[in-house]
Amino acid sequence: MALSNRDRIDRLFQVLAPVVDDFISSVIAQVDAGLPAEWVSLVQAKDVKNGAPSGTTYDPRDPQVQFRMLTEGSIANDLKEGWYPFSQTLGRAGETFANELREVYNSWSDNGTFTDDDAYRALDTAERFLKLVGAAAEADEIKAIRLNLRRVTADKEDKRLLKAAVGNPEATGLRPWREVLQPHDDVATGNFHASEFAADLYKVATGGEADSDYGDPVEFFRRTYLTEGLRDLIGRAVRRFSGDDNASPVINLQTNFGGGKTHSMLSLWHVAAGLPLVSFPQETQELLMANGYSETKVNRVAIVGNHLSPSGVVKSDGTQVNTIWGELAWQLGGADAYAMILKADQDRTHPGAALHELLETYAPAVILIDEWVAYARSLVGRADLAGGTFDDQFTFAQSLTEAAKGTSGILVAISIPASESGEDADLVAGNAEEVGGANGLEALKRLQNVVRRVADQWRPASSAEAYHIVKQRLLSSPMLLPLPPSGPPREPTSRCTGNIATTSHGKPESRRTRIALDVPTPSIQRRLTPCTRNGPRSKDSSAPAACCG
């Protein structure tokens, strides 16, 4: 049975309620250890003060009560003047999400209706809120509902457009665009979804990525446009793995939210797999060969902060890993590598000289660290967690970057959210939620200070390159396509194809000609060349044929 948008919103709050209850309890506990289990009493006290009956029952899993606690500053202020415990943990972005979700719940509880756009926005906001409070599994569940809705909406739009096209007499004789610019199979069959543009390093590294576009190295590079920054990054990595000590040992992947950091990390991950050179697409082969690629498998580590528990984790072989340095060692060489820093991990102290020995033993290696700020901020004010203290993170960051600098064959790539103008307090729009409140800002500032001492900066994709990135992902052969069969041309297609098939001197060109997709303005525009504005005109009009524009 098809889900309605009200059903989707209902499921949203079923997933959200337990997480918000736990989040409020944990934040309140940092201020008053006696309140977490009874935080609803703060809401009740305010209502009683305003004349509500004292016998009213308040459920800590009621979204209305939860979002009142998060959004009404006067509730906590009644207990302690000037106290709003969520400002540091949520930040302005999180407060905005909470206010919006409160409005959604009010509308839902009043039997309001939701358009596809309304439901999609609510699901997206809930997903962002869950990521902000560290509930990755629940965020993925909401994401699945959101993507399902997007596919349903796309199907509706496709049917509407198809119906309009069938009844449009002006379309008669035009070739379908899919024959002119052939999309990849998943796009053509409707199985494509835009989430594939959001690379997931954790899933790829752990083998949980079902999409071959990211999980399979060959397919990954076949659909990846090699920007200048990506070429430079891969070149530096290959030289470093080959023993070139002049190549960058530490790279700071700092850019805006959604700027390609994770995709670049995946490039390093796949290059380090040591596949035969001939397996890669031609352009990637040439890049690797030019930088001395040796087809040698490199040890790989991928640490993603929002998937790393500050309480520690038991690995598949039974190893208890507590800290980020313990995780690094275990990924490098399992229990044997972990044994080299066992005491430091158990004592929650940075490994010091043992880290140098570890890297020398398992070189060459690539160490990728994403979402470190998210992990570090979860340790603020908590000395009881297995992951160590907040300050330990930056001591280890300094030790790791210095050890990588002094060990041949080791490359460390660290992603850090970008600030507006280089100032730590001015975050780019979209990065505030990635950083997460005052605790995240402090973690960002300190991590930047440590990493910048040693790291080389990475160059993100330019706005013009972003167009080519999307084009290569969507189209199977976007630059070289066959012309239609010869014979009496059909109107109005003939006007374009005739112009493409001849030069400005009227001489026929090759039966295969290039269709260039250009970006003369910030918006993406498609243009056929050498078809020009001065091409053949319609018999019925002084304007050029529509398909030639």
C-alpha cells in the first residue's frame, strides 16, 4: 500500500522521539545530574506557573513537549536565570531545525495536509537534526524515507511530462533527447537518485556501499571528472606512496559543505587499492602513469567521526578499541598493529613514540579522517568516556601529522569544514550544521590550528568544473555521439543535423561529430556546436530552428 505524506511525517516523529528524549537528558545531565530522568518537570513547572492544572501528565517521548523544551528558552530560565543548555550543543542551525520541526508536528497533530514539497522539507530537516545530535543510524532511516518520496515525486512528474509530450503536435519529428545525449543506464531506467552525489566514505571502506559508482574503483573513476584539484591530489598521493618524500605527507581537505571532500578521499582510497593500471579508464591511466604508479597495494585507514563511538567498540576479532588512535592502529593491521599501542589506548593517553613505530611498520599507507570535528565535540566536558578527553584529540592530531611528515610512504588526508573568510567564527552557510554549535566551533578552531602547521592545502572544484562533474555522471557519452542515418531528413530535426554535418564552407564533416556542452554563464546551458545562431532558419519564421539554440 502506498504511503501518504502524513504517514511519512508520522514515521518521522516515531524515529525522532526516542533520540530527542535521550539528547535532552544527556544535555541536562551535564548541568544537573538529578534532572535527566525528570526533565519534563521543567515544562510542567512553567505550565503550572501559567495556570495549567498540576495533575497533567507529561510524556518525555511526546514531540510537542520535546520541541517546547528545545525552543522555549524561558523553560530552563525559570529554573536557573540566564540558563539555556542547548545553545552550545545545537548552535543556531540546530535551533532553526528544532523550531521548524515543532511547526511540522503542530500541523500534523492538527490533521494538516502535506504536499510532496512540504513532506520532503520536513524529512530533510529531521535528517539534518539527527546528524547534528549524533544519531547517524536514525538519520539514515529518515534519509531512506526522503529518497523514496523523491522517487515517487519524480515518477509523478515524468508521467505528467510524458502526457504533455504525447499531446504536443510540435514535437512530431524531433528525436528523443535520450537518443541525442545518451544517459547512463540507471538514469535512463529511472533508478538514479541524487543521493549518489553524496559519497559515503564509511560505507565504501567497510564494504557496505551497494552502489558500484562509489564502491567499485573502476566504475568510480569511469564516472568521475578529474578536476585540476583532483589530478593534483592523486598525483601527490601516488608519488608519496612510491617513496617520494618531497610529496605532501599531510593534506588539508578544507572546503565548503558539499564541496567534494569525501569524493576526493574516495579517490585516494581507490588509488591505494593497487589495481592493475590497465583496469582504469584511459584518462586515469595516464594520470597514474605520469606520477609513477606501481600497482602496489597500500595499507588503508578510513576514520569517519560520526561513525566512531566515543564509548569505544568491540571489533570483529574481539579487540576492544577505545580511542581514535586505537582505531587507526586496528585498521592498519588488525590485532597485531593494535598491540603496538595497546597501553596508550587502554590508558586513553596519546601513543607518542609508539605511533612513529606503528607508521614505519605499516608504510606505505593512506590515512583518511573525515568528520573529526563531529567526533571531538562529543567529548567536550566528558572525562568519563573511553575515547579520551577533548584536549587529547588535538595532542594526537599534532603527533599524527608530525609522525606522517617523518615517515616515508605515509599520507594523511584530513577533512575540515571551511570558514567564510578564513576566520574561525565565520562559517560558510551550510557548514554550521556540520560543525555543530559552540563545542563544534571550538573543536574546529583547534583542529585548524594544528593541521595547518604541517598540511598542504587542497584545491576544490571550480564552478565551471562542477558542471562537467555532473555531466560525466549523468551521460554515458556526453562528448561524442553518432549522427542519425542518412536519407531524406525529417522536419524539424533536419535543420540541426544538416548544420552539424557540414562545415561553414559547406563541406561534409565526419559521420561522427562532437556535441559540446558549454557553460557560458553560472547556469547550465546546453549548446550544439558547430551549429550556430546563424544556421538554417525555419521556412515559417525568421528565427533559427528551435533545436539549434
